[in-house]
Amino acid sequence: MRKSLKTLGVIITFLISIFTITQAQNLWDLIDSLGNEITFGYGTNQKISVSSITTDTVTISSPVLQNQAGSNITKYTIMFSEYPLADILEKTELLNQTLEKTFELTGSENPFTMQLGTIDNIDPSKKYYIFVIPKDSNDTLGEVSNELRFQLNTQSYGDGNQTVTWPVTTPQEVHNAAGADMTLANITHTINGSIITLKWTAVEWSNSVDIAVMDPNTNIFNNVATVNMQNETYSYTANRNGEFIFQFSPNNGGKQVNYTVMMNGVSTSPKVTPTITKVPKTGPTENIIAVILISLVFYFGYKKFYKKAR
């Protein structure tokens, strides 16, 4: 079997930073696994995913892995941090930001689920990156999973190792009720300068849709428009760069959906105030004064010339 350099790097990097209920045991497990061949674990077709998210918890779905003998892997440790794995591997000062939570598989459910939340010291207002390390009955570590990211208060998530160019969108259902289902609206967007044009496919059971934008300072959604469902488009003018979270709500209930857009095209150059030169005051009074002054100049000039002529 091939050596997994990726897992070896992860093990070395996290060796001094992992904190769990079984902290000492996990540290020794990591030491013992250095240089070992990886015979099981996550792969291209075996990935973790977010199955649901609320403002308090995120639920992670994972396939049940098997070792070479065909036995189920029963121990899975979620590693979570405010920083992506790539950053942690490059900056060792971020090691102490990484936490873990271990789950023991006892049922026959496949895939199975694991939960993280505020009870695990997760701050709902922050983004977190997670991946899972499997461990077999012989305490051998397997190939680590793909990386995910999430944020509880916005109920948003996505792949942790995305390398696409902004803007990135992360649509996510946040509410169930009777009426139109906006999760079926296939929301997309385009950006032209500071204008975000949102587009969707009209869905049944609602005549209009309320569009709100989250205030990044208060995390409160503020309604910006009510649009006819059949219009299928709405343009919003952004006044800053960064993350914009739009909420689409059918006017008669239904399923809301949040849609995230990242902006980086809004000009932040300071406005230049043109200098206005003061124009001399003019008007009837000023004109009369000017005429009198000119007349006096000519008068005294004439007298002087007349005296010389005599």
C-alpha cells in the first residue's frame, strides 16, 4: 500500500495541539502511527458532508469505512478549527486553535451522523473548518477525510478547500413551512461593478418573494425588496466589499433559503471633493459702483490733461 504523505503531515503537525477527552491516548496513537502504511480511510468516493445545520449545531454525515479485512471502522474523530488545514500546516502558531471530538459507532446506520455545536465551545459567529480522522480497532489511523467549512449563525457551509475565484455562493435551506419551496428556485447571480443581480426560477404556491440582506454588525436580516415571483430577477447595489447573505422568503410561508455572495469589486477609493474657487460677487449694485469708479478715473484724468493743455 502507498504511504500517505498527507496523513503523515497532518499527524506531525497536530502532534502537540490535539485536545480531547482522551488526549493522552490520542497523542500516543499519533506517535505510533508515524511512518505506517495507510490501508483504509476516506477516498475520492467516500467523503463527509453536512446533512443539516441550525444556529446551534451542525450535523456531519459520513460513510461507514472498512479496513482490509472488511470490518467496520467504529471510531471517528472530528478535528475543527477556525483556520483551514493548509494554513495550519504552514503556520505552527495556529496549532493551539485546533480541537477535536471523537465518536464511537455503535449502530448499523450507514451513512451515520456526528454533531458539533455550541456545547463544544463553537462560536456561532465564526467560520470553522473540519475534517475527520478514522481509527480502527487496533488503534491504527486511517486516511483523513475531505475538509468542510461552516458557520452556525448564518447556517452556511461548503467545501473547506475551495480554490475557486470569488464570488462564491453557498445556498442553504433554513426554514420549513407551507407554501413555495425556494430551495427549488435555482438561485444564481451575476456581478457588474457594485451591482449584484440575483436570478431565480419561479416556483409555485407563492405570488411574491421577500428579499432581505443580513447586517454584518448585528446578524439581523433587513428586508430590502418584495418582488413578484415571476420577475425572476432583482438587482442590489452593494456599498462595500465582503460577504452578503441574502434571504429569500415566500410571501405566504414556505421554505426560506439563504444565498451568500462574496463581493470584491466595490471601489473603496476616497472621494475627491473638487476645489471651488470663489467667484467675485456681481449684480446691479456692484455694476453701478464699477461705473462710478470708471467715471471718476476718466474725470480726474480729463482735468489733469486740460490743465496741461492750458
